[in-house]
Amino acid sequence: MTPILQNALPDAQAGDPRLPGTQPCDADGWLCVDDAYAAQLVLRTQLIGTRPDAVLYEPESTRDTGREVLDEALKILPDLGFEVSQDTVVCPDGRCVQIDRDAPLHTLGHLVQEDICILQKQGDEHVLTSAVLCFPANWRLAEKINRPLTTIHDPVDEYDANISRRVQRLFDGVRTGKPLWRFNKLSYADADLHQPYKRAVTDEMPFVRSERQCILRLPQTNAVVFTIHTYVVAR
């Protein structure tokens, strides 16, 4: 398969991902379109069509939060090159996507490059309650759904109790209309976007994978949305 690559990382993601860390994001900045849009959406559509159990989870109990994310996204899309009408969206690559408000994350999975995870506060922690996750990096949706933040990151050695508390405070503190963002950046042996299992480490790591991660709070349901826009470039 021909690798799906961006021409370059955005300038803001070219440096050290540890600096400056999490920072404010424009109110509409949690969605973006780049030069890999068409190719990534071909793959997203294929994964949702052939492997829905692996990449999509939106039970009826979470439809309100899903619809709210969809509605918030539809407000942004016209400025990103989409044509939005009452029932359909014409995408930058020319596809026409039907808006299904009974399957809002399924719809978003066919519209945007971002993976979208919805977390809701249950007790003292935010729990992953629904998601469309086509491009996982070393984790599987089925293993993480309905788990709180503190256990979602169990396999990550660097994710200790101190970091867990800091992330929970971040999710508690994010305000409506004031999203936050950060990025990571790692070397990869291959360019596959769908990598649910632990990445291979070899002598040659010819690709760089960087995720632009945004956190926003929904104004009506008060749920927190975690979006992931994945870039893969050749070294």
C-alpha cells in the first residue's frame, strides 16, 4: 500500500513536543484540513465500512454528546472548504456525505481527518464513553472504552500517578470556547495510520508520526472531547 504522507509537519509541530506543552487553541482550531485529506478519508471510510467494531463506538446512551460534537463541527466546516446544507456535506475532495444525527460519530468519521474521543465525568474521573478512532497509535479502542483516564494509559510507562492527576485536572479545567492543544512526535518503522498494536522499533525508523491533540468542552452536555489529527512524514 502506498504510504499516506503529509508533505511536512506544521511549523508549530516541528520542534520539541515537550515545549511549551499544552497551550491555548483557537475556538475553532480543533479541526483542520491538510494535504493528506483525500487519502486519509479514503482509508477512514474503508475502516469504518469494513471494521466498524474496531474503530467506532457510539451507543445510544451517548447520542446527545455525539450530536453536540457533530453540530459544533458543522459550524466550523464551511471555513475549511466544506459546503454544509441541512442534510448533506460536500467535502473538499468532492464527496457528498449524508448527515445522520442518529449516528453522529459515524458521520464525523466520514467528514474530518480527526479521530474524536468523548469523555464524560463519572465520579471523580473522566471516562471514555464513545469514539471514532481510525488511526490509533499503539492502543485499541475495545480495550479502553468505558475506562477512566487513570487506567486508559496503564501500558504507558511514563504515565505515572502524578501525570494522571495532572491530566485529570486538565480535563476538569478546560472551559467552553477555550480549547487546549498539544502535540507528540515519535519515529516509526512504517507509515501505517491504523496501528492499534505496539509499534516496532528497528534500526531504520524512516517516518515521523505526530499527533495534534485538542481538548474542548461541549457547552450543553459538559462532556470533554479529545481530538487527534495525525501527521505522518518521511524523514
